[in-house]
Amino acid sequence: MAMEEVVGTEALPLPGLEDELTCAICLELLQEPVTAPCGHNFCRACLALYWAPERPDLTGYSCPQCRCRWAQRPELKPNRVLCTVVSGLERLRCGGAGPEDKPKGCVKPEVLPCDACPPASAAAALRTCLTCLASFCAEHLEPHGHSPALRSHTLRPPLPDLAQRRCPDHDKLLEFRCPQHKCCLCAVCLLEHRACATVVEEEARGQRQEELKVQQKTVEYEIIQLQHSVEMMNFQKEHVKDSSGTQRAVVEGEFAEMKAMIEREERMANKLIEEEENRADTRCAARLDQMSSRLEKLKEYKEQLKSALAHKGGITFWKRVEYLQVPLDTSTSQEQVEVDAKKLVHIAKAVSAIRGKLTKQLKISLEQRVQQLEQAEKANSKQPKTEQLQLVEEQTESLGCLLGREPIFAERKEKVEASKPSEDKQPKTKKNKNTRMKNNGPMHGQNQTEIPGKGKPTLIQSLVHGPHIADRPERPSTCISSATQKRQNFLQYNTRVTFNQRSAHKKLLLGNHYTSLSIAEQPQDYPNLPERFYNCCQVLGFQRFTNGRHYWEVGIQGNGFWAIGVACAGIERSGSCSRLGRNALSWCVERFGLKLSAWHASQEVPLLGPPPRVVGVYLDFETREVAFYSVGATMLLLCQFRGALRDQILPAFWLCSSGTKLTLG
């Protein structure tokens, strides 16, 4: 049995045969089919375009259908069996089968009726005459073959678009094409286009078909290239995901190790402090036992003396005196048992050294460190390293730590206690629009401006002055004007302020004639006085104000924790309530971490804007107000307290970070 018969009898009942013989790239029947190592079949030309030589060899070679990959380009050989099957299928699609049996995709020729036959019984047309502009069956086509007058007519296979080939204006055949006007012309229309470069319609159609075929090939090639680009992009996406996941795991491991090392150091420091505490406690217990024993002996000797003195007779008295047991040591020990302060200071110094080094290294952002490492790889390795680059390299080998961690252990508890009131509900403040300060203030005659949105003026009204203060109208205001003009208005009330050493906490170090304040490396040998702060690292100013207007400025160096404010003379000197702003007798602006806020009576109001480098404090006893300003290119009002001043007011300061310094004047 011939191959054609096999195909003709078995291909038609199999609806999936044509799909199996379709190229997955061009979606047409296979032309010169080749088989990839994975078993899929493609056109030789399509697969050659897909594996174009100019494509980047990043992913090797892959099957367009199943994405199977090979490092080297596979050797392709023609599949001769498929060539025979495809050729037989093409013959079946074009002829060989009835109209109802032809496979899907085969176009059935359209049957045209004869224009000379009656419409009800018109026969199928065999030819179309382009001169008569009509289609004829075999019977009516005979005159064109026998009549000499009709022999010159142009005959074509039946044309279904004969009606569209007529010129709508002249009812003539459209035989010509004008490329300039992009229209088809008849013989009469050709006279109107004498100046145009007209061509025969068939010739123009042939040229255009050739151009479209070229475009078709170009589009097919671009589709193949785009499919390859999509494939490569998917591969890169997977590669990026895998790489980022690997690096993320490495970073998480590094940070976990650093956290474990920091926790181990913290446990060791706490253990050393606990050992010192236990040693001192043991000594105290031994001394207490000695003192208790001594006390019992003295009490017994006292009873003996009392019994001897109770006898009035002479002989009995002397007998009692002879039996008295006098204690061997009649002196009272004044020895004091204390912890080894130097050892505790050394522990704190060791921890502070690590924190200081890491803080210095972490001042450079991670993005900058990454950029510097990239530049270092590109630079010549023989060139000397810059100081900043060495700092980055040290950073990659050091431990991580929190920037806000305090170096002194004794201050941790104090900071935790001080931060608790911030969790309370913030006071509700009234918002008044279009308000001004009194004309007797330093901003007399200047326009007052409100900052819209969240930047509206902040007001914390005093809550301890009785109903007559609460009934006073709230007048919040914020002024922004030129620094020169505003500062001149304040400087006329400039007052010299110094720190009072008698009130300074023992961890505070005063210098430069009591105008600079910083954290000492170890507690200072200050005498114990009633005016001194014992729990919070605070100090009051030496000057006391009871009337008038006063203004001073405080410079801030460093990025630590600080508070600048005013306090009444009766502020507590010990306990958590002695902290500035945590009681009804003090008002302050505080920076804690990255947060800037105003405090009074344990109520906090967050402030917007960057932390100031110079803070100006203005007191006005006439209007009973205290205001804090950020002194810079412009004088910006941070916050203002109305009805706050009474009795004696002193400048007040809190400092809780080594490396930070406050300077007066």
C-alpha cells in the first residue's frame, strides 16, 4: 500500500494529527522538520532563528516547548518520516477529500454562479471575463472561444470580488494603481492621474505582497527574539531571587551572631556587677554579726553596772564591782563597707568603649558603606586606603549595637523610669486660629504665623495654679521671621546664666567657669548637700528669677539625650518625680533618642522638625509665660507654656549621654 493511501485512510479519523504536525514556534505545518533531543519537532528555519548565533549564551540552549536546557547546541538532523507525513497531509488538505471531510484549516473554494444563467437555476461559473466584467459557465463561455470579437477578452478563474473591481464612477474595471494617492484606477480615471507614476494593479499587488512577506518574516523573527528575551528574563528573575535569598540568609546569620555576642557581653557585665555586689553584701553581713555580738555584750555589761549601782552597802558594792566583766574592746567601729567603685567604673568603661566604637562606625549609612566598598573594588589595591574606607572595613568586622544604648548601667533604670510617663495619654490641646502675642512681648509689632497641618503651635497649660489660671484664655502662637530681627528682640533681655555646682548630680562634670556641662567618666567627689540631685543627672542654674523678662541660649554638641527647661526652687531632688517635666514644678524641651518633645506634669507633646543645635529660653513674668526656640537661620518656636511662672524660677538641665555637651552663652 502506498504512503499516500495510508495517510489518506488513517489521517482523517485522527483529529490530533494536524496538531502534532504543527510547529510550536510559527504555529504552521512543519517545514523541513527536525527533532530536538527532548523529542519535540520544529521547523528547521524556526529553530535556527530561535537559536540565533547573536543571542547571549547566558542560559545555554533550551527547547521552546518544554524548556529543557543543554549546555551545547544540539546537532539537528531532518526527520524524513515526518517530512513524508506532512507532505501527505498537505495533499489531503488541498484535494482528495470531500468538502465535509476536509480537515480544519483547509479553505473551501467558493462556488460562483454564472451571470448569464437565470438566477434560480444558475450554473457554476468556470471563468470570469475582465472585459465583460461577468462570470460565465461552460455553456455561456463558448462565444468567447469561437467569436473573433470576444477572443481578445481577458479570462481569469472565477473571481468573487468582481463587483469590487468596478469603478464606482465609470463602471469600468480597476486595472491600475496609483501609489501616490493609494487608490485603484480604471482606464477613464487614468486620464486624471497623468502626472502620477501609475502601475498595473497586478504588478502593484505583486510588489506589495513581496513587501508584506518580508515584513512577515521580520515579525516572526522579532517574535522569536522576544520569546527568547522573555525566557532569559524569567531565568534572571529566578537567579536574582535565589541570590537575594542566599545573601539574606548570610546577613541574618551575621546579625544573629552579633546579637548573641552582645547578649553574652551583657550577661558577663551583669555577672561581674553581681559578684561585686555579693562581695560587699558578705562583708556587710559579717560586720553586722560583729556589731550584734558587741551590742549584746554591752547590754549585758550595762545590766551588771545597773545591779552594782543598786546596792547601797559598802561591802556588797565592792563585791559586785569585783565580779564585773568589762568588754575587751569598748570602742565603736566606724568602718564603712562599700562596693569597689573603680571596678564598676571600669566595667562601664569597657562597655562604653564598644558602644562608642560602633556608634562612630554606624554614623556612616549602609548605602554609603556599600558604595565605598564598590569603589574600593574598582580602585587600585596598591593605593593607600582613606580613613573613611578603613572605617567601613572595620564596620564589616565589628558587632552591631543599638545607637540608643546607655554606657552607664546605673542610668538604665533611671531612663526606664523616666520613659514610663510617655506612654500616658497625651493632653488634648485647644487650637485657636489667628492669635497674637501681647504687644509687650519681644515680638511686638510682628506678624504671627501658624504652621498648617501637624505643625500647629504646641501649648501645655500649667495645671497647678488654681482656677484663676485655668480660666485664662489660651493663646498659642508660633512665629517665623528673619533670624536677625527676632534675635535682636530677644538679645535685649539676654541674661548671664551659669550652672550651680551645689545642685549638680555626681555624674555631671562642670567646666569653663560653670558654663559647660558633660557626663563624667566616674562619679565626682561632690559633698552631700540638700540641694543636690541624687537620682537624675540634672543640675539647676545659679541664677534665680522672680520678675522681669530674661533670655539665654544653650548650645548642644553631640546626638545624645538631653533636656533644657526651667524649674521652681522647690523641685524634688530625689526619686523619679525629680525628673524635669515629670512634675508640676518644671517645664522643658527634651530629646530622647530620635524624638523631640515638650514635657510638663508628666504629660508629653511631640514636636516636629529636626533636633535643634541651639535652644533659646525666654521668660516673661509679666505675661507669665516661658517659651523655647530653635536658634538657627531662623528663630523657630518649639513650644510655649502659658501661666507657668510663679515664685522663684531657675534654669534647669538634664543630660544622660556621654559624648554630649551643653554650653551656656
